[in-house]
Amino acid sequence: MGGFGSGRKGRGGYVAEQVASILVLATQRSLSLRFPVHRQLSVDGRSVDLAWTPCHFGGHRPWFLCPRCRRRAGRLFLLGAEIGCRRCFRLSYECQREVPHERAIRREQKIRVRLGGGHSILDPLPPKPKGMHWRTYAQCAERIAQGGADITKGWEDAYSRR
């Protein structure tokens, strides 16, 4: 099995969940950032500007201003020694790289866990959890049945092209 960066490449080269995080030290107008560079903590504090927008029910919401494109962003990423937003680094989320049958499997697993079962799509339908309405349980069971059909169709499509 491959390591970091191996596997399918979709839009962009990296997945947002695989990029390093940033330590934040807040001031009134800007943030001082500390982040690991090449597996060592770099203490050279870089500054990122903030923008504030009013909220509908009062108060203000802070946003990062991307150092590369100056767009507002709720989250910044660290790639190598560079800081930027998801658009600048062309990052995608793992779910955006999934093929349809993988998406159907993930959806079905999520419903099964919600019903108190495991992640295996081969297990029988879990019993109705205490406190869940029968109508909700029936909707979950219907989604699992539809998901099974989507998974089968996806597998057929994927393997018929080969």
C-alpha cells in the first residue's frame, strides 16, 4: 500500500485533511502564526490579516484574509512553508474525489451507524433504536435499500468499463 500522496489524483494534488495545521496567536487586528515546517516547529511568526463581517443577529464574525489571494477564508492551510486558502492550493476534500459507488457506501455506512449498527454494509439492518420514530426508521431502511442498489449499479459500471 502506498504512503502519503499515493492513490488517485483528482482535482489538485492534495486533500485538505492531509495538510498541516497552524497554531494561532490572536491580536485585535491580526494573527501571529506558528506552524511546523519540515517536521520542525518554526517560530518565525507570520502575520495574517483579519476581516470582520457583521452577523445577522448582532456581533461580528472574523475571517482570515488569505496571504496569497486576499480572499476571506474561514480556514487557512499550510503546504510546505506556504500559507493559503483551499482555492489557492487547489485543495479538494476526500468526498469530492469519491466515485459514485464509494459515495453510496459512505452514505449507507453513516445511516447504519446512526441506527446503532456497525460500518459493514453486509450486516443485516440494525433494529430500530429506542426513541426513534418508526417513520424515521422506515426512511432510513429505504435509504439503505436504495444505497444497496446504487452500490451494485456503481460496481457494475466501474467494472464494465475495464
